[in-house]
Amino acid sequence: IMLFKEIIKKAVNKLPFSVQKLVYLLWYELHRPILDFFEIPINTPCLADPITKSIKLVGFLKIYNEASTGNLERVLRHMSKFCDDIVVCDCASTDNSIEVAKRFTGHVISDKNDIFNEISTKQKMLDYALQLKPDWIVWLDADEIFDREGESGGVRKLCQYGENNHIDGFSFLEYNLWENLKCYRVDGLWHRVWFTRLWKNNGFLKFNVQRGLHLQQYPEGLRNIKKSKIKVIHYGVSSPELVRKKREFYKSCRRPAFFLKRYQKNSGIKTKLFHLDWFPESAIKDDEYLKT
């Protein structure tokens, strides 16, 4: 099956860009989970909320040189609002990422820096996290945070909702801030990507470990996954310099032309306003840009 997929992928990559785009869009639609949206009433506050206090939620974070970017302190400050523990795996950082991580958690482990080995690293983190006996595990990348609803109690409410309704996973739509913090991109696949980030410790969690980039980012064993309306805010392309770095990164990885062209400046880019009140309290308080 893997060989067949590689043959198809190579054939698609030889097609004109406009055709590649249609193929990838079709592929995405065919693989997109057919799940219903639903809303869950959200209250404040969070860890002290008597409704969700009994749930043990462990955060899950892989990092490489994220202290120097400012991402690490932001995401750890954010996750500390709703997580009981946080597991951080540092992948051979050369800045002070480990020191920053240890200010927020005592669960810091290390692994080699190999982007094509990311699933093996995640399995290592999962094994460690499971030793902490969590009820639920939540995953973010260092350049991501949940929105205000998620930080102020929403993520923990999802855990409780899952416990009550036999749901063991929740997926979230990613909002990609584009070249600034005031708008997010909506053209093409930019506003269609859902990641299953919240996992119940159901006794069956295990990654399908294999080498590659952007493989399935959540473990197998989840039986009932639902979508949440809580947003994931992605800072990874939130400045022109970050867009340039992302383009160079994918170029070095020899990714298909479709992926590279997503980061080129062109007339097809469409954005929408990202409302200030979508940012969580931790970001509003500490991000100087958002204070202005």
C-alpha cells in the first residue's frame, strides 16, 4: 500500500500546479472525517472548576529552539492554565529551551533532532505521559495555542463531555495567522485542516511509528472522535520572515510543488479578520503587539 501511495504521489507531482491543487483538495475531502459540529456550554474558570477538577489532563509538547522565538514561554504559560501536568520533549535545542521548560514542568525529556523521526518521538512522549496516569492527553505544537474559550475552561469541559458521552477524541480546526496577528488565511487548504489533539486514555493509545514528515499526528486506538468549535491559533506563519523560513524549510525537505507554492506570494491569497477577543487571556496580557 505504501509503495502504491508513493507511485501515485510522484505522478501527481508531475502534473501542472492547478491540477495538483485539485487533486489534493479532492484527496482531502475524501479523507476528511464526516463528523457533526456541536456546541458545549463553556464557563470559567478552569483547574478549580468543580465539574472538571477530578479529571487529570496532561499536556504534550515537542520542541526545538523555541525559547529564542518566544513560542515556548507563550505555549507553556497557556497550557499551565488548564493542564495538571505537561510533558516536554526537547529535540537537541541549542538555546535555553530546556531551562525555560523546567520553569513550568518537572517532566522534561530529550530526543534527537530528526524531523523525519517525529512519530517515534511522539511515541516516546506518549509512553512517558501514560506513566503519569492521565485521564486525557492534549497535544499542541510550540507555535500554537487554543483560543480564549479553550484556555478558560473549554478544553477541560470537552474532557468531561467525552467522559459522559463515550467520546475518546476531539479534533480542532487550525487558524493560521498570516504575516501578522490580525488576519488568518482561508484559501485552499489553509482553513480546512483538523487535528485530533485531545485524547482519552482509553488503554489503546499507540502511534503507528514510521519515518516521514506530516504523518498522522494522533495515536491509533481512538474509537469515537468528534469536532470541537474551540480554535487552535497557529503563529507559525504570522510574519513575512516566518513565511520565508517555512518556504525554505519545505524546499529543503523536497516537498511537492503544491506545498511550496502555498507559501509564495500570489493573487490567490485570501484572509479574514482574526478577532482580538479570540486570543486567550494569557496572550492578550503578555503579547505587546496585542496590547496596542
